Amino acid sequence: MMHKEFHIGKMILQNLNEKERNVAWLARKLSCNDANLGRQLANSKHIHCELLLRISNVLKKDFFVHYSEIVDLQ
């Protein structure tokens, strides 16, 4: 089985940058601690699905598609 590596936290940080937003802004929208969220995004290749859903909703972007792209149905 071939496995494509990606870092979802870095993808989220890149999206924030493209939208000229920062982690503090996202943390406020998610009602969570910005220092903890920033560390999690920078250091974690994977994020709990509930948090990823909340982030996707706030940023209006489907980050789950990156996981779908690596599914090998054979």
C-alpha cells in the first residue's frame, strides 16, 4: 500500500497565511487557547477529526480532502 505523506497542520497554517489570518484569530473563532493550537498545528502531522471539522468550517475549506486523496481502495 502506497502512503502519501502530508502535514495537515502546516497546510492549515499555510491557508491562514494566504487568508492573511493568524493562529490567534483562528483560536478565537474556535474558542481555544492560541498557544496550544499554534503548537498543535506546527508539530502535529495529524489532527483529531472533530477539531479538523471545526477548522474546516471556520476557514471554509475542506481539509479532509487531503486524507481522501491517499485512500487506496485496491
